[in-house]
Amino acid sequence: MKNSTGMDEHLKVLFKTFRSAYLVNFSDASIVPIALNDDVASFVFPDYDQSRDYRERGLLFSKKFIAAVDRDEFMDNMTLQNIKKNLLSGAGFSYRFQSINLRNKIEDLEATAQLYDENSFVLAFRPVKRRVDNIEASVFRVIYETLGGGIFSIDLSSDGKVVRCLWSAAFRKLLGYSSEEEFSNEVRTFLHCIYIEDRLPFIRELKSSFKKRNSVVDFKFRAFMKNGSVRWFRIAGTTTFSAEGKSEHFFASMVNIELEVADKGEIARIHDEQAKDFSILGSISAIYNSMHLVDLEDDFVIEYSSNEFIRRFVKYNDNASAQMKEVMCHTIEEDSLPGVLEFTDLKTLSRRMRGKNYISHDMVAKHSGWLRAAFILVEKNAAGEPVKVLFTTQKIQEEKEKERALILQSNTDELTRFLNRHAFVEDTEEYNEYLRNKMGLAVIMMDLNGLKQVNDTYGHEAGDKYIKAAADCMKDSFGSYGHLYRIGGDEFCAVIFSPNDIFEDIKKDFEERLFEKKIDKGIKVTVSCGYVRQSEYPEFMFNQLLQVADERMYKAKADYYSKSGTDRRGLQDAFDVLRDSYISIYKINMTDDTYSVISKTSEDSEMSGSHEGFFRKFDRCVEVGDVHPDDAEEYLARTKPDYLKSYFKSKNTIYCHYYRRKINGSYKRAMMEIVPAKEYSQDNQVCFLFVKDIE
């Protein structure tokens, strides 16, 4: 942007070609000067950029500069009604007359008019017989084409912000558009057409013009046509100000200058480069929900890609900081908003991005769910602070759903699909909050009766069915009232919210479901339960209620085993006594020659050493003298791999071998017994090996 005293020579000639140019409004008969380039025009408009009454200015001009005999004809031809009639009929308007200048010399002038929009037109005066050199002729052609085909105006507020803009039909046509539906009367519509590298300089020029009186915008730039091709254009315009010095109106014209820019080969090269650049940019922007360039120095934003939901809340007249806050406040869910406003605060962004190329923040949007917002460094100053950044938002709803699924999976028991112990511990504080708010919470601790016996007798597949059957009853009775957790192998907890008057009905429903529940082979499903309600202990926290429920569950379990005649603790005691009667007990796999120790005493060196295979242990106990020399040959023969494998393949169920072995320093009679395990098969020969002193 340049003021009138600092124009380049080309621009000076451009404005000298016309004596003056004005924007005239049909509705209120106002006239605003666009350019005044001689003393006559300056006399008529001494205050240059103030709006005046069209007829008043016309009378002033005719009285001073039109001969008396021609004055009536001039006023008749130059009436608003006559000009409007000609322009609306499509005939155009041109009127030649003689004028007397301030030096009392007669000269021929031509007044021409072109429609700007339905309410206004551009009126320009030029000398008819003026001789111009080649440069002036070229400029005259450009300005004439511009006035005839690319006029636009921007109405401004007193502080220089855009209130309204109007693109003429001819202006749209230059870019390949034919209607307002295709090319709306908004600043951003035009900015999106301007080639990215030219947008920032153009916006700076435009904003500067809005603030400086008597300044002129003269800007060459590249723009995208509707068909995607790129063309060179030139805009020339100026801003008018009120008597108080407030900006009111920016008026400009645009012309295609493709033929004036370099040679055809250079233009083709530029077009190819632009096509590649925008192909890349288009691919990148397609990844994002929105993408904007933010200039932190000049505090403005340029949209590369966005959506209509966001655009509804963009106030393009505001600076970047205000626009960012406005959009976030309207588009982001309230719970996410405080963190989002902190992240998108452009006043602190330079400090936060110092030494970084990228920062991001996840947020929840009202229209599209989860988004990831990011600032990406584009340009930084000498101090290393970012001055231009890309602000992008990317949809991550699918990613968040997968993340939530993984979290749910990590908090979910695979067999029952109940929440697991990890989730139970995490939810404790939340339940304390419910208790503080007196929300009628109840805790039910549950333990499956006889699960170990089912596993030992019928196998783990039956045990899983037993667990699943019990869990189904819990889900059907308690599931709609709260949360269910599997916190151990056979231990469950339900945390429910229910009024006291229906709590007993819920308990009864669960007991009735259990009463009828059976799995394969008629195995009945039973569960011991401990119930406690908040109303019983209103001051208790969750862990205290949990302890009460746990104690009641264990009492119920003891009562169950007492009534059923089963002493679980007695079974364990019996196993302990039986185990202690053996010198050693091992679980062995003859197929892959491995073993594990279940129990052994200090007298057992037979299977000592952890890096040898199972069958090598038999040889070793002979070598160290644990087997009596007279029994060694038979012992080795009957513990060879082929012998033992063949023995069990012959459908034998138990193998016994008697021999003398060293016990407490002397040889005593001992029995080695090998019994197939439940998972034994011909392809997986898993057995238990027992060694016992039988003297």
C-alpha cells in the first residue's frame, strides 16, 4: 500500500488518465470520490473523501465550469434518473461535453458510468482528446476494463472492521463465477481464491489502507479461477473517511493482468508449481477437519479448509485471538472448554511453542465428537519464537473409541464381561462421593460355593460354566441397578443403587434365580452372599461397608458348608497330612521330558538339580547311591523312557515299583507310584509321581 505522495510512476499515470472517479448511490443520491486528479475535481470536493449530495455537487460543478448555454443540457443528461435508465437498459452511459477549467481554457470531457450493483454506479470523467504515450494507453485500457468488469466495495465500521462487502457481477465473472450463490458477498470467499503465498501480503495491504487516509492499494496477485486454473490479477482501490477521520468505505477495481506478467513459458511454469503446491496442500488439508494459518505478529487467520459448522461462528472482522476464542466457545463441549481455551490462547502460544515444532490437545466438539487440535510451526523469528503457525483439528473419534475399548478390556473380566478387580479399586473413590450425597447405595459381596470341587471333579471347562451361570443370575437381578465386579476367581461384588422399599425384592429375585440354576450333569449353582445398605451405617465410607458385606458373606458361607455337611478346612487338613506322608510328589510330563516339584523332603535327592530332564534324574539317583546297589539294575530298566511310555500306552492306569532307597542314612523299603493326571493323553503324557517310605 502506498499513499498519494509515494505512488510508483505506473500508478500515477493510471490515476491521471481519468480526471476523477466517483461511487454514486441511487437510493440516497450520495456521491463519494474514488480519485480526484485535477484542480477542478479538488475544487468540487475540497474535503476529498466525504460523502456529498449528488445534485448539489453537480450544480456546483456546472455553475463554475460549464458555459451558461450548455448548463441545462449538462444537468438534464447527468440526472440520476437518466443515468439509471441507460444503465438498467443495458445501453450503458457516455456523455461528452465542454468544460472551462480553472485557467479559463475550454476542453472536451467525457463522463462514463458503469453499474456497480443494483443500488450504485461508478461515474468517471476523462479528457477526450488527451494524447497519451504507450504506457498511458496501456494503463487506460486496464483501468477502463477494470471499471467495466471488476468493481467491488467493502463497507467499514468506524474502527476499520468489515461490515459488508459487495462483489459486482463483472468482478465474479473475472474469477469464473456467475452468481452470489456460487460466490457469496463475504471477505473470506475472495480470500480463499487468492493464492496462499499472496494472501498474507494482500491482507496487510488491505488492513493498512483501512487505517490511513489518502492511501491507495495497488496490488498484483495470483488467484484461483472456478475451474482450478491460476491467473494474475491487479487490484487498485482506496478507503474513504468521515469528517471525524473514521474509515467508512473501501472501493476498488480488479483486472486480469495475465498478459502483462512475464512470458507465456514463465506463466506456465508458475501454474505447474502452483498446481503441485496445492495438490500437496489439498492432500494435507484433507486429513484434517479444519486447517488455518495463524499469523501471530499481525494477529489474523487465513482458512485453508474448514466446515460450515465452524464458519457460522467466525467473525472475520475480528483479530485472530478473538476469532479463536469465539469459535471455541461455540463449538467445544463445556466440560472440555477451560483446557481448550488455555491451549488455544494465542497470547501465550509463542512462549509455549519455543523450541517446539508441534503441540497438541485433545478435546470434545459439539458437532463431531473427539478432535485433536494442534499448532504446527511454519515460521519463527530470529529469537526462535513462532510467528506463523498452522492450527489444525483432526477427528479422532474412532481412535478414542478404540482407546476406550482397550481401557474397557483392561477393566473387564473376559469370562463374565463384568468389571474386574482393577476397575473395582479405581471406582472406590467415586462410590465414596455417592455415599456423601446419600444416594441409597448398597454393597453385595458374593462367593461361589463348591467351585474348587467342580474344577477338581469335572475339569475347568465345567468350572467356567459354573462361574458363567452364577454371573448370569447376578446380571439379571442386579445389573440394571448398578455395577458388577469379579474381584477374584470365585468372588464377586455388586454395587447397586435402589430405594430401601425394593431392596428386599431384588434380593428375593436373585435367590429365586439361583434356586433354579444348574449346569451340566445336574450340578446346582450356589452362592454365599453378604448384603449391606447405606441406610444401616449412614456415616460409613465405602471400604467400611465393604468390610461389613464381606463379614456377612463369610458367615453365610460357613452356614452353607455346615448345613451341607462339607468341611472345606477339613479337606485341606486331610490333604496336608497325606502330602507329608510322602518323601516327594512331582508332576511330570513324559512326552517332553519335563517336571515340576509339588512337595519334597530333605531326604529326596532323586530329583535335585533343575537343569536336567526328568528321565536323567532316575539315572542320577543310582549314580549318587540313593538306590540300593542290588536293586539298581531293575530300577534303571523299569524307569527307562520307552518302558514307562509303553506301559501307559497299554491302558495301564497306575504304575508301582518297589525298591530300597537311602532314607536317614540307611536303606529302607520305598514305593514309587506314577498316576496319570486328568489332562493325560497319548500325545501329552502328564502324570503325578509319588515316592513313599513303606517300612
